Amino acid sequence: MSHDGRVVVTEDLKKDYLAGAVTVHALRGVSVDIDQGEMVAIMGPSGSGKTTLLNLLGCVDRPSGGHYWLEGEDVSQMGDRALSRMRNEKIGFVFQTFNLLPRLNAADNVRLPLLYSYHRRPRQAPLEALKRVGLADRAHHRPSQLSGGEQQRVAIARALVMQPTILLADEPTGNLDSRSGEEIMLVFQRLNREGMTILIVTHDSNVAQHTSRIVHVFDGQITSDGPVERRLLAEEVLRSMPKRGAESE
Amino acid sequence: MKIWSAILTGISELMAHKLRSLLTMLGVIFGIASVIAMVSIGAGARQEALEQIRLLGVDVVHINRKSLTGDLALKAQQDSPQGLTYGDALALKKFYSSAQRVVPVCRVFGEVRARGQGVPSKVFGTTADYPIVARLDITEGRFIDEHDVESRAHVCVIGSEIKRTAFFLENATGRTLKIGNQEFVVIGVMEERSLAGGRKVVSLRDINEDIYIPITAAMDEFQIYVEQAIPSDYRTFRQLLARLRERPPLEKRPITQIILQVGDQRETWEAARVASRMLEQRHKGIVDYEVAIPAELLRQSQQTQRIFNIVMGAIASISLVVGGIGIMNIMLATVSARAREIGIRRCVGASRADIARQFLLECLVITSIGGLLGIALGVEMARLISGYAKWRTIVSGQAILLSLIVAMTTGIVFGLYPAVRAAKIEPMEALRAE
Ligand SMILES: Nc1ncnc2c1ncn2[C@@H]1O[C@H](COP(=O)(O)OP(=O)(O)OP(=O)(O)O)[C@@H](O)[C@H]1O
Ligand SMILES: [Mg+2]
């Protein structure tokens, strides 16, 4: 099946969890398309199924029903090896809590996906990725020696290093102060401008206003889906913000 | 994932928790060390037994005089009053054609003096073939020859220790020794034989203090040394003394040992059987001799060795199982502690198989390093044992290779379950847990 520039196509995607005797219907049939180059926010109250959807799209979990095509490939029925390969080559994850390995320095953290790759990537790929997030000079620092915003940028570099089809971010600014969060959004907007497809799960409508399209989820179903009218540009927001260190005044 | 990077991850994981890693390895270290130590003690003992028995010769049969007691002794008075005799040796030589050599030996009493000084020694009468069957060499002069035996010559061959105490390492041949009240001319010196220290499989006397004279001269000039129980009643005692003082023809004189050489180890059992039957007839059914086969001793010591090996193997496997369970325990704890890491690796593209392989390899790295440390410890233990207990130990390359393989197998066997557990961790659940 040709995907005609549509990176993600889902059809009636369902996910049930068995929690003891009760079945939790976390997703009750989600059909959504995401095109190449889009930057989409997924919003919704806590427990509405945002993370569940992201996990399905990120190939870390299999749906209980429905179909999911990633770049035209039906992922819903793939086995563990094939799914792992999908995650490795097509998906870049960014988490709320960064999830870097504390004992590895920035460059080695970024290199991690290469260890599981079937293809050779250039030796300098990790450094290139760090350069894209503006942290080339911190390559040999450990996560504990970096600020939260810097750690999140390293995590983005790790997500980029395999040149994936789509970036999936779950509350990427949730653990950051407003300025560091804005800097992360700046990185995302830049990557998006370069053509990267990005999906961001967030509670924060300010973050959502940085994207081009907002999908609302409620109780495992999509309730609304529409373009952002007055898109915020991170460069401008940052310019209007007080300088670092002046914030406490 | 490439094997090499998984191994590197394993090593860096070990280095990050040095104390924990060492504790994890302890069981394997001691298990392997005891394997090495025990194998090398076993190998040393085997080697020693072999060497000691080889000194006796594996193609010979020893027939030794045996003293009888009680009713048997009384019966022997009638039917075989002399016990083992020179005549027995002559008969064996004459009628048992498969015997390559028959060498009679008799120990005699007699104080040995050189330059008026007493010399501690043991005097044996024997024949020209003795050095061949006893595997001894001459360093100086010559051994007794047939002519000496025939002419009952007063010549002697001395052990190296005698030369040292009596002649202070000067040239000994041509000098004289006084044995009893007879003068004997030294015609040769035996090569020194060092007895390896350690546990004796067979008792070997210190032959460096031996003096050899022609058996004819021995029987002619001295009372024969007869290891016989002293009879309890006075009358029999008198009879014994009288008999020892008697001067019957040479064939009737008692001797202490006959050494039979057959030339082939496989024929020794047959030779022992034939000799036993002949002696049984000659001694009218009185078994006042014993037939010993050094090759049989070798077989017995190998059997003992087998038992030792089984016990050793059991101890080693128990300590390795205990060590392995320790590793499994700590690996299981590690797997839960590293759930987040596992989740991260899964998210960036590791399959369940990749995770399982990584943990299995880490286990293998632990047990291999533990194995190497155990080998080092075991070699050192073997060295200390030979130093203090004077046991010979042999550390063979084979034993080292074997223990390394055993260590790695332990790693795989006991790493399997933790590895499977690690592979089963759901990545997103692991990442959600704070
Ligand atoms: N592994 C699981 N087992 C059982 N129930 C689960 C599991 N994961 C999620 N759920 C349930 O599925 C529903 C959706 O959860 P999900 O994590 O997708 O919500 P969310 O929208 O991401 O919430 P939040 O904004 O708090 O992160 C919840 O009711 C949750 O309890
Ligand atoms: Mg969530």
C-alpha cells in the first residue's frame, strides 16, 4: 500500500488493558492520519488514553483491535523483532523524564540506537545529532552534569540519530521551567521546518499552540481535530521572555 | 546488537559496581579454585604413585618371606622349616622358563665399620642381575658379577650415603669395609636415588644406605636376617635359634626375597600365579611367603584415584551450583534494578532477544572473570599446598581450560533465567515506574 505522504494511518485502533478482573478500555477506536512534515499536538485530560495511543504509534505496544500503517507498512500484526526494527529505524522517542542512561556520557547516550541497528551509520552521526540540538560541546558530559533542558536536548539528539520518520514526544516540557521548555519547543519547530514529522502529547495548551494541528482525546476517543490558527513561534516567545538569571527578580 | 558492545556493556556494568561484582563472583572463584587445587593435587598424587611404582618396576613380581604365627607356625616346623629358601630361587630359575631373571635377596645381620667407625647401613646378599630388576645404576666401579657369586668373593657395592659417611666422598673403590668380623673390598658405588617427598603409595626404603654383597658370601658368613615372630614358648625358641645356626647346604638356607622379572607388564599376573603354584608345591601348602605385584599396586592406586576424582568432582559441583545460584540471585536483583535501562534500550530498538543476550553475556563476563580469578587462586593454593604439606601438585593446562569452560557453562546455565526475566520486562511499564 502506497502511503502518499501520509506517515501514520490508523483505523479504529483499540487498546484494552486487563487490570485484575476489570477490563480498561484505554482506546475505543481511534482513526487518525498524520502527514509527512506535520507537527501535531495530542491533548486531553489525564487518563484519556494519550500515552496509550503514543505507545501504539511508537510500536512499543500492540493494539487489541484495528489497524495501524506506518509509512504504508501494517504494523499491527508484527512480531517482536520486526517491531523492534521499526522503533529503531522509524521512531524517535522523547520522554517527560528524559530517560538517559546515567552512566553514559551524552555522545554515548545518543549512540545507543546505533547498537541495535541493522545498518551502518556514519561514525560521526551521534556528534552530528548533538550539533543539531546545539550541544556538540557537551558530548562528553554525563546526564548528571547537564541541566534538565540540556538533558532533554540530548534525548532529542538520541531520537534523531537514526534519521527516523517521526518523533514522538510525551510531555517533553513537563519537567522543565518555562524558558527551558520554550527552548525545547524551539528545537522541535526547527526540526519540523527541516521536514521532520512530530507528534507531541501535552496538557499544556501553550505548548500545543506551537504545533500546526491539535487532536483532542477524551475517554479513549478523538473528540476534535483541527489546525492551529495563531501558531506561536518559539523564537518570538523567547525574545519576549526575561533573560536567564533575571527570572528570579 | 553486536556481541562485542554487549560484552563491553557487561564489563562497564561490572566496573560500576566493583564490590557487588566481586561478591557475585565469590562462589565461582572458590568453586573454580577448589577445582584447580584438587585436580592438581590429584594429578600430583597420580604422578607420584606412578614414579614410586616405576622404581619398583612394573614387569616384576616380588616374592617375600612371610612369618607365620600360632598353629600355622607349628605346622610349618614340620613341612617347611626354612621358609623361603635359596633353593626356591634356583628352582624358579630352572623350571619357570618365561622368567627373564630370578634374583634372590637376603638380608644379613652384621655391624658395618669403616676406619673403626660404625656406619648405619643395611646389608643384602644378592646376585649380578639385582641392579637390572631393581632399576639401579652404578656410578663408580662395577656391581657384583657371576664370578663373585660363584667364588663367594668378599666384595661389596655400597650406596651413595655409605660412601658419604664412610669415605667422605673420596674414591671408594678398592677401600675395605668391615661387615661383622669379615673384611669386604668395595668394588662399586650405587647411584644416589632421591626419594620424592610426599605421600608414599608403596613404602620404599632409603636404598642409599644399602650395602650389597654376593648372596653366596652372605649365606655362608652371616646369620640370615629373618623377620619371624619370636616363639612364645622356650622350646620352640631354642629350636629356631638352633636352626638359624645350622649350616645346611646353600639350597636349604633361608632368604628374604625373590625378585622375578618377566619383561612385560601384562605377564606379571600369570607369572605370579605360576610362581605361587610352584612354591605351594615346594612348601607343601604352607604359605610362608607372599607374592606382590607392583603393577597391581599401580592399578589399586589408580582405583583410589578414581574415588578421589568422584569425591572431588562432587565437591566442585556443589560449590559451583552454590556459586551459580548466588549469581542468579544477584542477576535477578540487577534485572529489577535496571528495569528502566531495559525500557530505554527497548524503546530505541532493542528486541527481547537483544536484552536476553545482553544479560546472558554479562553473566558470562562475570563467571569468566570469576573463573580466571579462581584459576589464579587455585594455582596459588596448589603452590601453598606443595609448600606446606609437601604434597606434589601438578597444574595442567588441561585443568585450566576445563575449569574456564566449567565457569562459563555455570554462567550460561544460571544466567538463563534472569536473562529471560529481563527480556519479559514491558518497556513502557518500566519507564512509567519512577
Ligand atoms: N498497563 C496498563 N494496565 C492497565 N491499565 C492501564 C495500563 N496503562 C494504562 N492504563 C489505563 O488506561 C487509561 C489510559 O491511560 P494513559 O496512560 O494512556 O492516559 P494518559 O492520557 O496518558 O494520562 P496522563 O495524562 O495522566 O499521562 C488509564 O485509565 C490507565 O489507567
Ligand atoms: Mg500519559
